[in-house]
Amino acid sequence: MDFSTVIWIVVLVVAPVAAVLFAGGFGLLDQLGRGDFAIEESPRPAPGGPAGPRPGGPLARAERETEIRQLVQARHDRQAGRGERPVDVETEVSRLMSLDPQDDPDAAPDERSRQDAALRLEVRQLVIARNDRRAARGEPPLDVEAEVDRQLSDLS
């Protein structure tokens, strides 16, 4: 058997197989890049029902309370295991449930002001660090308070 005969046999055997595979691959090309993690597609609901409770509804609130209770109970157990004074689970759950900003925007103004103060402090530290870099380059420093106010107004 010479080389040309082997080539013809390979072509005659492989060509029909390749044609069948090529014809069957068109459906696969349409599905390429799709799936559960694709951005263009909305997530499919779980088999047997909707994806979850309606946001803000009583089922979502009950689910939220259950998850908060589990987290607080775990913290209680860890503190008790370390010999520290454990938190009161019921009091802490009711306090955390009242901190829902979606249900009541006025629920925890002191918490919001603490977050604002923390953000202001962080931006102030960044401005001071920027001033240090400017001074190292020989540039004039910025007014810290004015720059903090400007950056916070840009954020909101």
C-alpha cells in the first residue's frame, strides 16, 4: 500500500464523519456563551416555584428575621463558649429588625450619622495623604476641609 492510497482511505473515512459532526454542531454554536452565568439572560426560577419571596413582603421579612436570628444566635454561642457575657438574642434581633432602612428611612438616624462621620473621616484622611504627596512634589497644599466638602458633595 503506497502513501496516496492511505491518504484516500483517510479522506474517505474521515470526511463523512467530519460532515456529520459539522452538521450537528450548528445547534451547539447557538448555545455557546449562554447558561446560568450569562449576563444577557435573566435567571430561571427554581424548579417547582418562584425564585424567592417578593421583596418587602411578609415572607421576605420573615426570612430576614430568621437569618438575623441565626447570626445573632451564632454570636451568642461563640461568646458563651469563650466565657464572655453573651448577647440577649431576642433584644438584639428586635434591634436589628428595626434598623431596616427600606421599611423606615428614619429608623436609625444615629447609625446613619455615625456612618456619615466615618465616611467624612476616611475622605479627610485621603485628602491629608494627597496633601503629603503634593508637598513632596513641591505643589501647594489643598485646604483640607474645603476639599473634603467638595469630594463628599461629588459623591452624593
